[in-house]
Amino acid sequence: MSKPVKTFRIGSCSASVFQNDFDTKTGKRTFHSVSLQRRYQDEGGEWKNSNGFTLSDLPIAIRVLQLAQTYVEDQEAHVSQLV
């Protein structure tokens, strides 16, 4: 698996942004995907990741997703020049 280009973390919740490059007929295109996860310790003290969230996790999960969304929008936005 490739490494994320950016990770936003607040407390136990994080959103990781991955960059995917594709060749198309019109040239190279870049797309981004976002993975949301929660980190926790199991009863044995081992750290694990989960994609399940408790009610108290949801506001934090929403916020890290908002940060990831802003980052992806900035990366994928194209400004056309007026001629």
C-alpha cells in the first residue's frame, strides 16, 4: 500500500489522503482518495485501527474529514488564465 501524502489527526481520529496518478488520452490526471480511521488500544494494550466510530468520535471525525476535503480541493483546483 502506498503512503499517504497528508494525514490530519485530532485525538484518536485521523484522515489520510492518498494521491493516485493516471495516464489518460488527454494527459496525466491526479485523483485523491481519503481514508478515515480511529486508533485505539485493545485490552492487551496493543494499538489498533478501526473504521468504526462512537458518538463522541463523530465530531472529531467530521473535522478531520473537513481538513482533508480542504486539502484535496486545494490540490485538485485548477485556475484557468484569461487570455
